[in-house]
Amino acid sequence: MGLFRRKKKHVPFWIRKTHLFRKDEFICSECGYNTKKAYKTCPCCKAPMSKEIFDPSWVDEIEMQDMMFDD
Ligand SMILES: [Zn+2]
């Protein structure tokens, strides 16, 4: 299960998670795989990733927005 609900023409992408004292992490929008590098394809679910990197200030906020779109 990914962080986002599947839509038509859905393009998988990396979600950048910034850390104060550690290197940035990238999270697969499809499977939630966590990596230090934004690969072209997800090493976990093999999804071809978009060049766009989603860069939220808080990941929790996206999950909240996702829930708000639910109805
Ligand atoms: Zn993945």
C-alpha cells in the first residue's frame, strides 16, 4: 500500500523528506520505500519515477490532505 490513493494516469514520484541533521530521504509514492537517493525507478516496486520530486515541509500534512480529499 502506498501513501497515496491510485488515480488514473498516476505517475509515481519521490517525496523528499528533509532532516535537520541527516541527509535527505526520498520516499516512493507507490510503496513507501525509503531511500537516500532519488533513483529513476524505485528499487522496491520498480515503478518508473517522475522527474518531479515532491518536497513537502511536513509529510504528515500530505497525508492529512489526502484524507480530506476522501469524501
Ligand atoms: Zn516503490
